[in-house]
Amino acid sequence: MDYIIEKLDLLNKYSSLILVIATAIYVYFTVRLAKETRKLREVETHPFISLELGQLRGSSILSLKIRNIGKAPAYNITFEIEDEFKDLFRFNFKNKINYFAPQQEIECVAKHYNELNELDTSSVPIKVSYSSKDKQNFEEIFYLEWSSLDGVLLEKNPPEEISKNLEKIYKELEKFNRENEKKGNFIVSRIGLIEIEQKDFYLNCIFSNGFIGKINKDKMKSFGLSSFENIYLYNGQLRDTETRIIISPEELYNKLQW
């Protein structure tokens, strides 16, 4: 009994100290929770501009995607890029974007993989500055690297090899159609534009049947196209960024047969 009384006296003696320690722990976790809540609220209410180097669908041409992946609009977006890299993208980095909604995206055409791979550097730095609705400023430097795209671009394969494989597939498909035509079961083999390859004085156009057609400067004019640099492949169609002309695979195939 005396032992219990002794322990109670000891506990009573240091009760104030224990209370202070417990209060300090409580305050610590309260402050920490408040900081985490504030960070979460900032994530929910702040914009975040992202730059991503990728590949135009159905093409070996690279693209730069400017996207607001945040949950709030961004204001007064400006870009800074060194002069030596400006010509790599068909985008005027001097322009300011006054308003950029959440999940809004701009995609601009970039150079071919091989052209970037010949540079002395392995990445292109682009500085992005913008602000939120409550005037809070943000600044980020993105180092765009293209090494991760090595081996996944169609351009990495020789056009002749692609053409041979496509021609083989196309012939097999035609054979299948002939064998099954009497049964009324056959596959329609439409012509598709698989890839374009830019050369010094012409463009190589590779079609799904293995045919490779060449567009020289004379044909460029007759097709109503502006220049080699403005032509790219998108969703299987030949497009010109300057004249806005779109040529379907079937139409282009027929034109190249002349």
C-alpha cells in the first residue's frame, strides 16, 4: 500500500511536467496537420504548367505539349528559351498566354528526332513563368530530353525495310480476299499513309501497300503545299501548317501515280 501511495505522490509531483509534454506533442501534430492541409489546399487551387516532348500521332515528327495539369487556371504565362533552340519548335515563345484553363493543352510541331539528336546537347531548357488567380507567382525550368524516344520512333527503321514488310502484308491481304471472295467474306484493304521521311530535295511517302512516293518541289506546288518544313503526318493524313491543306492517303496515292 505504501508503494502505491509513493508512486501516486511521484506522479502528482511531475503532473505539471507531463501535462506540458503532452500539450507540446499535441501542438506539434496540430501544426503539422495544418501545414499538410494548407499544402493540399494549394494543390487543389493552384495551376501547374507542364511541358512534354512527345511524338505526333502516326508520325516521326516530335511535338511539344504545353498543358495545365493543375486544378486552377494559370495567368500571364511567359516562356524563355535560348535563341539557338527557338527554331526547333514551330511556336512563338515571345507570345504571352493571358489565360490557360485547367487541363487545357497546346501542341506545337517540333523537329524530327534525328535533327535534335545531332545537337551538341542532350536537352533543351525552357523556363516557364506564370501566376495564379490570387497573384501568386510560379517559375519552373523544364529540360526537354529526347533520348527516351530512342528506338520507339518509326523513323528509326529504314524506309525500304518498312516498305517491304508493308508490301508483304498487303499481298497477303489481297490473297486472303481472293480466296474468300466467293464466300462473301473479305476484308477491304484501304490505302493508308504510314510515314513521311524528309530528304534534302523531296519527301518520301510510305503507304500501307509498300508503295513509296516522292514529293519534289514541283509536285509541292501542284498539290498546293507550301514547303517541306511545314508538312507533317497526323492521323494518317498529310497536313500543311501554313496553308492548312489536308490530303487524304487515297488522294495523295492517286496524285503520286501521275
